Amino acid sequence: MARGAASGDTASVMTARRALFSCIAAVAASLGSTSAYGQSDDSNGQTIVRRGLIDAMQSAFQSGDFARCIDMGQRAASIRESSSLRRVIGECQLSSREYTAALASGEECLAMARRDPASPARETIITACQRILSDAQQHIARVTVVVPTDAPEGLRVTLAGRELPRLAWGVPAIVNAERAVDVRAEAAGYTAFRVEFSVAPAATREIRVELTREPARPTVEPDPTGNTSTTHTNSTPVTVTPPTPREPPRVAPRVASGFRATPLFVSGVVTGAAGVIAAATGWAIALATAGDYARRCSVVSTSSALDACAREYDGAQSTATAGEVTGSIGLGLVAIGAGLTVVGALRSGTSEQPRAEARWVVAPLLAREARGLSVGVQW
């Protein structure tokens, strides 16, 4: 049953399209009879242009370009209108969902077809125009725009992008249903009014325009004396006296206050740093020497290797001992440096002098006589 219904719908659509193509062909064929009468060259030229527009309309309809179909049809109708041409325009407007325009085309088509001479084609066109009206009315809604009675003369009202004349205020106007529709109202001296909405098919909605005056913008004119200025509004002028300028407050210079590095504190830091370096270096040499000798000489398999280890023992032992002594001295320097640092920090206190007066400089120095890198302290 479903397949039979679908095939029936397809057949009805194909029948409608064939009938519409026949209508377009009849429109084009009717042009030959109009040119058979004695007409001026200008009229014949208009007929040729109209025929080209109708051919373009037929091509656009076949390709589904309904916007072009409407455009070509409207141009052809501006040269000479007919019920068959208006029917095709209405069909294209229905296909492009321009239901308000299709409703107007259906009404024009039906009025013209009823004035045509009686013929089978005339009855077909009347039936088609009535169907266009019926289909369009199913997608039409109505909007009533109510404007205040004291509306200004320059008020401009638009509905769905089209200007609504003053005679149409308060009267239901047709719009496409289930689509976004906006009402706008603009007038000089008033805040613009705008509301957007949609209406269900066959429903009616009322929109009341609300007008609000824009606030007055004051303008300030300088007084020639330079002491006062006059502010003009829509009311009585008001004299405004500017405030007397005041001198900026004086800010006392900021004095730095905080920790001051003493010579004792700096000496402790330098001593502690030197001790850390000495301890790390000495113990590293001692451990590396002892570990290397133990790795090579702990297990000896030949007499020659035993003799070599015996010869190296004194040198390795002296190197390890020197590293231990250096490391011990480094630890002592660390302890001394820590003590000097603590004592120097306790004696530093705070200073009310700016920080810029601090003259302590701790920096690395290159000394030729020392043959290396040294740290110098200046104050």
C-alpha cells in the first residue's frame, strides 16, 4: 500500500509539472498570435524581449532555480501581463516558500483568468490559481502593528523589512508563518524600537510600538573670562563654576631602611665559601686516590704487579693524606666563616641611609701573581 501511495504521489507531481510546462509553452506560443497583428517595430521588439524572458523562466524552473524563475517572470509581466504567466510566477513563489507573494500572484492570476475568453485552457488556469491560493493560505499569518495616537509625524514603521504605510497601522497585515519577523519604528528624537518574533500559521499577533524620547545631551560652552562655563539643555541655562585647582601634595623622599652588610659579615661569607671549595676538593682527591689504588692492588696475581703496587704505595698514601688535610682545613674554614657571618649579621642592625650609599663590592679578580682566579672585597 505504501509503495502504491508513493507511486501515486510521484505520478501527481509529474502530472502537475507537465501541466505547468504546458502552461509555459502556451504562454510562449501565445506570443506568435500577438505579433501577427499590425504592430509597430517597438512593440515587436518588446514581444521578442518578453519571449526571451519566458524562455529563461522556463529554463530556471526546470533547473530548480526558483529565484531566477520569479525574476524572469516579473520582468516578462512588466512588458505584458497574462493569467498563464502569473500562474507560473505563483508556482515558483510557492516553491521558494514566498507565501505572501504567492498569495498575491494567485489572486491576480484568478482575477485575470476569469476575464479571459472561455476555453479549456482558461478552466485549467483557474483551477491552478485556486490551488496556489489554497496552498499559500496554509502558510500565512497576520500581524497587527498598533502605533500610539500621539506618534510624531516623521515616524517610520517597517514590518518584515517592508515599510508599513500610516493607513496600514492597526490593520492586520499578512506575513510568512513560522519565520522570523521583525517590527521596527524610528523617529528623530526617539529611541529606535525593534522586536523580533514568529507567528503560527493562520494565527494573528498584535505588536504595540513603544516610543521613548532620547535624553537631552548637554553642551558646554567656555566662558571668555575662563572662570565659569554655561551648560545649555532644553531647560533653563545653568552656570557651573569649575573647582579651584589644588597643588599636588608634597611627598617626602623615601629613605631606604633595611639590612646593611658589614665587613665582618662579608668576610664570613667569603671564608665559608672558600672552606666549602677546599673541603670538597680535598676529600674528593683523597677518596679518588684511595679508591683507585684499592681497585688496582687489592687483588694481585703476579710478582711484577705486586712490586709495582709496593712502589706506588708511598705516593698514593701521601696524596690521599694531603687531600684529607685539605678537606679538614676546608671544614674548619666553613665553621669559621659561619661564625663570622652570624656575628656580622647580628652587628649589622638597620640603617637609615639610602641603599645607594652601600659601597661593598664582591667580585672575581684575575691576578697574575696568583696565577688563577681570586675573590676580592672592596669597601
